[in-house]
Amino acid sequence: MFTGIVQDVGRIAAIERRGGDVRLRVGVDRLSLESCRAGDSVAVGGVCLTVLEVGPRGVGGGGGGAGGGGGPG
């Protein structure tokens, strides 16, 4: 369960299903992502997911399935 401070509200920009995994791309408007790195955690609906890639306007990551998480791309 995420217990940190909410810094921005993102929007789901893409959903990709891969077997039992789901990969998400989350777009943000106000939050600077310059300190966000692959391996960091972000909360999506109260669930922490692992960041797999960072773009200029959002992050990609995922979770679920026996194989663990994944990110778009």
C-alpha cells in the first residue's frame, strides 16, 4: 500500500496486455520526472508499481502475472 505524498495525478495513456501481465504508460502534467529512474516505485490506484522506463511526459511500468511487471517498449 502506498503511503507517500501525492505529487501529481496522472492519467493512463496506454494499456498493453502481455499474457498474465499488464503494462501501463502513465502521463503526468505537473510533476518533473528528471529524478525518476527505472526501478523506482510509483503508486497507481494505491498499488505500488515498478517504473521500467521514463519519458518526458510520463512513466511506463507494470505488474501482475507470474512473470512480474514490465513496461511499454
